[in-house]
Amino acid sequence: MDGPDLDRLFGRVEAAIGTRPRRAVALSGASTVAVMRLELPDGGSIVAKAGNGHLALERWMLDELSRDSSLPLPEVLHGADDLLLLSWIDSAGGAPDPAAEIHAAELLAALHTVPRAHFGYARDTVIGQLPQPNPPGDRWIPFFRDHRLLHMAVKGHEEGTVTTALRRRLETLAARIERYIDEPAHPALLHGDLWTGNVLHRGGRIVGLIDPAIYYGHPEIELAFTTLFGTFGEPFFRRYRELAPLADDFFEIRRDIYNIYPLLVHVRYWDTAYARPIEATLTRLGI
């Protein structure tokens, strides 16, 4: 973004917060909208997200997390359909160190052990730009089967990213899903998209969790996703087990079943090669 577009953005930012930025620096990791660090005249910075990317919904999800959790989050300074302004959070980059993993475990255990009224949510949300249906329900297994596993498989098949053969195998898994997963003690509020790029840390602490994809679900699906791209490891899970329940056989197969959902997101969003680990899990199950 440069020239007239940047001038227009600076004008909108000034109208929103009363200060005109002096410089914009593009940030890495953006996939759906332009993401920038805007340097302000007083030496401070804010983050701007600009474009067509469900930004008003992102603001709403951050507001929901802020109201209903103690997670460290960016402050929302302005939120509209095509422009979201957030406080800047200084972070170290890369995967969290062991001390930060332990802090993350404490944060997530505190989040996950608060009982919620139902699965789903008050409205549908998104993961990236892909819709996440959240109809309220009393049971986790049918919610995961219908509104996570089958929803993503069917949508991917309709657009051509999920093959007919893979869809049929996933439908077979869905028909047998109660063999492999169980109901949690209660619904839990989930951040929903905890990969390394969304976990900001500094000095052995978690200083910000960004880009949520919230709903009420089973903590296991959140915990599984943190292992998919190496976000958290042994220090995290050792501390989490001290604070919240985690089944002894979580790592045997349930983790891989739950990770089919974010892998399907990646199949649709990035590359059909992400279907390979899904197929490997299905083969392990004899499907």
C-alpha cells in the first residue's frame, strides 16, 4: 500500500484516533488483509489491518475474549468492516521459550476450566476467512462431527480442494467418531487459532494472543492445534496437566483426529498437500 491509498489510510486513522501516522511498515504473516505497524509522531506504534477480511467480526471476537477471559490481548482502538486498529505489542518472534510455554499453559488452563453454557457460540465466526458455523448445542461430539469435520470437508469438496475420495473417507470417520472422542466435563471458551504466529511472547511470558476464531468447544481441539506446527511442547503440557485434566491417551489418536480440522482449513486455504497427514491419520484408523 503506497501513494494515494496510504494517504487515504492515514486520513482514516487520524479520524479514528486523532493522530495521523508518519510511517507504515508492512508486517509479515498477513494472508487476507494488509497488516502494518503504523508509527506515530510521539514515537509509539499501532497495528492497522485494512481490507476485506471480516475485520468487524475480528473486533467483536477480541471484545468477547476481553470480556470473558483474562488472556493478554491487544486493545481494540477502532473496528470497522475494512479497518481494524489495535495497540502494538512488542514481542520476541518465533516459537515461545519454555518459560513462555509454562505461562501459556497457565493462561489456557484458566480459560478452559471455566464452564460455559453450551457448545457453539452466539453467532458464527471465522478461521482466517473461512466461516465457522456455531449453532448452540448440548453435546460436543455431534457439534465437532457436523460443524467442524463434515462442514469443512463438504465445503472443500464443493470448491474442489478436497477430493471425492477424501470426502468419503472423512464421512466414514464421522459415522464412527464416537469410537475415538468423548464429551468434555463442560464446554470451554476457545481462542480457536493458536498457532505460533498468533502467540506473542517476550521475556518468558505470553504478552498477546491475536487473530482469534472463538467458540465454545472441547479443550482438546485447542490443545491439539498447538502441537500441529510446534507452537507448544513438553513444558506446556507438563504444566497444563498440573492445572487442568488431560486424558492419558490424548496423544495416541485424539490429537490427530482433532487436527484434521485445521489441516482441512489449510487444504482449502493454502495447499492441497495438507491432505497428506489427514490421509495418514485415516489410514491409521483403518479408514
